[in-house]
Amino acid sequence: MQKKQNLLALVLLLPSIVVLGMFVFYPMIKTFWLSTQLTDLMGNPIKFVGFKNFINLFHSDSFMTSITVTMIFVIATSIFTLLCAYFLAILASKKMRGMGFFRTIFSATMGISVTVASILWLFMFNPQIGLFSKVLAALHLPDVNWLSDPVWALVAIIGTTVWMNIGFAFLILLGAVQAIPTDLYQVADLNGASKWLRLRKITLPATEPTLFFVMVVTLINAFQTFGQVDILTAGGPDYHTNLLVYSIYQDAFVNHTIGRASAESVVLTVIIMIFTFIQFYLNKRKAAKYAG
């Protein structure tokens, strides 16, 4: 009976194992193997070089700039996306007339593709006809080179990405906020609790698991940002928006150095795993603290 159950479990899992093997595990193994190879222009390995690709990466100024910029971008994007989405979720959870319209507006970015959103923001950042330049001129403030200044270009990419990611985070957090029993807020009102105390003692603890989920997803999505960088800045100026994913694309499909691009992919995977592990560790530690 036990053998039959094990066989049945294997048969049921086989389709998933085959799909994961073809589209997840095999590409991962192939990428790691290519990262140890010197490749030709077609991506075919011609010589085993071990960890030389990794050593060359960490001695490259452009790669180290990409790592630094990526870290700043990911942390800033994740924090601002979470804060903005959480604020909008709390605001939209109020039972007010016409709130459904605002909920639709807040989540509308989910239905806009990366290309369309990037082109929209490209026009807004335009120094001649862009909305931001018009606003600065109306306020008699100096004009800003949004996409050609190293600092402002990164700010522009962060702002664009936050706007694009808010829709998903908002919907998830809105569901979590609305699932909180209203009785808790009624008891808090009877005891004279302030809005800040209600947020700190009721809303935040009740939505903490959802906040953790959204933070992990937002962090991973930020590491995978590509479209807006390609359309708005193409990694410039001077590599200051050359995020790691875009650097991988450049090395793989523009410079045709597949070995170097594979090494960068391995580094990116390790970084994402480290960030995810830290988040799960902190969340588990906090859960153990509450349980104790």
C-alpha cells in the first residue's frame, strides 16, 4: 500500500517536475556552467576558465557601479512602493461615497504595460514639453535634466517603477486591511484610542503577514526591472542607471559575452537569495518572539 501511494504521488508530481526541470532547473544549471566558460560571439563555450569571469566582474568598475546602483534602486523602490501602497490601502478602506472610483484609479497601473508606462513617463520627463519641466518653470525653479543627470536619472527610474508597482501592492494590502474585523476598531474608539494608536496596535499587526509577502514580491520585482531602464535611459548616463539585469542584457545580446553575462546572472541570483533569506529570517524571528 505504501509503495502504491508513493508511486501515485510520483505520477502526480511528474508533470510539475518535468516543467520545472525544463524551464527552471536546466536553465539554472546551464547558466552556472556557462559562467565558467569563455564563449565565442554565438555563445558557444570554447574554453573552461573556472571563476575567472567572476574575478573579472568584481575588478570591473562598471559592474561595481551596477551593483551599487542596483542596491540603491531596489531598497528605495521597495520602501516607497510599500509605504505609498499601504497609505493608499488604508485611505481606500474607508467607507465613503465614491471610494470605488479611487480604488480603481489606485490599482489602474496593473493594467498598463511596462512599455506604455515608460513611454508615458518619457514624455513627462522631456525637458522641452514634459510636465515636470512645465511645473518647475511655473514655480520659477531651475530646470532639471531628468534623464541626463546621473542623480536625477536614477530618481526618475525609481519614481517610474514605484508608480508602476503600486497597483499590485495596493490591491493586496487593501484586501488585508479590509479583512480586519471592525469590532476591533469599535472597541478602540470606545477606549478613546487615537488614529496613530489604532494603526500601531491594530492595523499593522493584523496586516503584517501581508506586508511581508508584498515586501518580498516587490523586492524581487525591483531586482528584475528592465523595461523602464531600456526605454528611459538605456543604462546611462555613465552607468548610473545600469541596473544589474540591464547589464546582463547588454553583455549577453549587445557585447555577445555570454560567459560574463552568465556570471552576472549567478551573482544576481545569489543576491536575491540573500535578501529573501534575510527577510524570511527576520520574519521567522519576529513570529517566534510573538509566540514566546
